[in-house]
Amino acid sequence: MKRTIDNGTYKVKVDNLLLTGSDNGKPIVFISFKILNGQNKNSLIFTNQVITKGFQIHIANEFLRSLDSGFDITFDTYSQYGQLLMDVHEAIKDNKYLIDYQGSISKTKVQSML
């Protein structure tokens, strides 16, 4: 049964973080979060950001920086960025975050690392 996750504040772990493509081939940063507590425990929140324009890359970069991975978050090429996303995910996979989920990367904010 598919559950709709309401906008709100959740304790989460980053379940998946990768560079993928849309149905029409545009590069997308895909992030899924696993909810760790409450009535939605173990449910996943999915969000993504197309990154074909500078402002879209900026949105993704700002979100990635908020995860506090210790990596210098920069975009040079799609290949480099895809590797960076894998490296960031490996560095943060055990971290827990308090996020304010608002339906998209540009509106979702990491409140703190727990």
C-alpha cells in the first residue's frame, strides 16, 4: 500500500543519493530518505532535482552542503558530480537528520544532524 507522506518535520537517514536520468534523458539528483520514527516509521520520502541549468545545480549543491558530508560540493561535469554523490552518500549513510520536508529539494531543509 502506497502511503502519502505529508509535509512536515521528520527524523531521517539518507537511504539513497544518486545521479540518474528522467524519462526524457535529463540528469536528475535523486534522494530518498527513510523515516526513523513516528507513524510513518520506515516509510520513504522521495525527492529529486533536474540539473540542466545553473540555478538547478545551485539548488542541488546547497542541499548537499546542508548534509555536512565534509566534501567540497562543486559541479564540474556530470560524471564528476555522479561520483561526488556516491562519495557523499557513503560518508553520510549512517548519519541521522532532522528535516523539514516540503515536497522538493528546493523547499526541504535540513534542520540539524542528530
